[in-house]
Amino acid sequence: MAEEMMNNKQIILKHYVEGYPKESDMEFKNSIIKLNVQEGSNVVILKNLYLSCDPYMRNRMSKLEGSYIQSFTPGYPITGYGVSKVLKSGDSNFQEGDLVWGMTGWEEYSIVTSTQSMFKIDHDKDVPLSYYTGILGMPGVTAYAGFYEVCSPKKGETVFVSAASGAVGQLVGQFAKMIGCYVVGSAGNKQKVDMLKTKFGFDEAFNYKEEQDLDAALKRYFPDGIDIYFENVGGKMLDAVLVNMKLHGRIAVCGMISQYNLDKTEGVHNLFCLIAKRIRMEGFLVFDYYHLYPKYLEMIIPQIKAGNIVYVEDIAEGFESAPSALVGLFSGLNVGKQVVMISCE
């Protein structure tokens, strides 16, 4: 069989990153890829359609030790979640033409040797395909598991969500409203704060950059305290929240984006509140909850179609826009879930 060769544009990490990432930390490379699968192989070859920009990717740009996830390798393509089309497959679970989401390379075509983290998409044309980088993909399962499984919410409770306009936060707030909670979110500019209240239905929202005293801000919105905090930020925000938690409050630790670009992370000074208020604070990883994905889809797709859940995406078009889209996450340039569209079906 003649080998089918294709040019393959890739985005390479040039070196490990310190401080805030820059576009110059990445570079474009042209390589050649063979689009043939050897007989007896389980390899799957993908054409990538959408790439997902997610905060955890910043950690992988540094040299990590003892982390739950491996660092990117300088000189090689970075990887992340994406939506792809199967071009060739040696895995019987995936056929040519299937649409999938999961881990893929930041490149036009990817060779996948392990399909454990790859999910087949039964695509409903009423739902945008790009949603599988967000509400119907990893961020959606993260919000669902973190809120319902870790936080154990009850009707009437008070809920605070930081980084609330992001891929995960916007969903957590809407889930909380669906079960009858009072919900407040924080974001980094007026446009995002307005969107939390008018589009996502949060009861209140505030711009944390305009608050000189986060403790006072939280007391303003939660005079009787916070039952549930969905943590995406860390640092000073976490410190202020701890003081304002109610007895037996729950904190789901999803991310700490304020700390990712610091050479030395900030300390948290109010941890004694965990004891005094009998707070349960639990970190979690979405990988531990992927078994809930079918159950999540059964819940969320009807809600999307009924207009009960809305989702905002910030879509950058073209492969060349990917580095700036990723870097923009860490200065808050994105409005909603940051996605890069690199190809149509």
C-alpha cells in the first residue's frame, strides 16, 4: 500500500515558561505526517477541527514534578482537548468519519496511540460541534462533577463562583440557579460582570479588580455567609472566602488561575477557618468523573435545547490564532469559553 503523506502544521513549545506565557514561547513548524495505519495497529489518525484553550495548560508549559499531569516537552507540539474527525483507524471502536473529542495535538493532523481519553460524538446538528470543547466536553463534566458530586448542593443555599464567566464557572452558576440557590459570581471586567447577571442568571456579580477589600465585598453579597464556594482562582480570593464561609460549608477546588504564573505562589492565611467552621474543602480532577459523562449528557442536552442553559464561546479562527488565544486566557482577554477553529468538517 502506498503511503499517503501530508504536510502538517504544528505549534511547538520552544522552552519551559517562567511567569506569564508569551506567544514567542511557541513557534510554528511544518512537518510531514503519514496517514496510513499499519494492519493490526490500534492507532487512530485524526484531522483536528477545534482546539480548546484551558487554564491547566499553563502548568504543563513549566517543568513539573509530582504533578497529576506531565509537562509539555520542549521542541514538540503542545497538546490539549480538541474536537476531531477520524481519518483512519486501527481501533474497532472508532471508524473513518467518526467525530470525537479528547486529547489531541496542537496540529492539523494527530496520531493517537491510546484512545482511553477519546469520546465518540453522536453529533446532533442542533448543537454546535464546538460545544464538545466546552459545555459538552471536559469543562462541562468538570462543572457537573464539581458542583453536584463534590459540593452536594441543596435548594436555598448560597453559592459563590470565582472566574465565573469562564468555561466552567458560567455552568456552575446556572446549575446552582436550576436547583434554587442564591448565586454570586466574580469576574475581571464590566462586560463579564454584566453577562453573569443578564445572560447566565446570576443573582449578583462583581468585578474583583475594583474591590479594594475582598472580605468586605463578600460580606456585602453574603451577609449571612457562603454555603458553597466553587474555587477557580486561589490566593487572596480564597483567603477572603474562608472568613465568610458558613458552618459546614463546602469548597470545591477546581483551579487556582491567579497562581499559575507566579514564581512563588501566595500563602493562604485563614486556613484555621476550616477547623472552626467545620468546612469541607476538596480538590478534584475531572478524570475521576468521566464515568458520569453519559449521565451528564442525558441531563444537559435537553436543557440546552430548551434554552434553560446558555453557553458563551469566544472562537478564534485559524490555526495561526491559537498561541494568542491561549496566552490571552491569562490576562482575561477571552469572553466565555476560548476555542480555536482550525478546520471545518
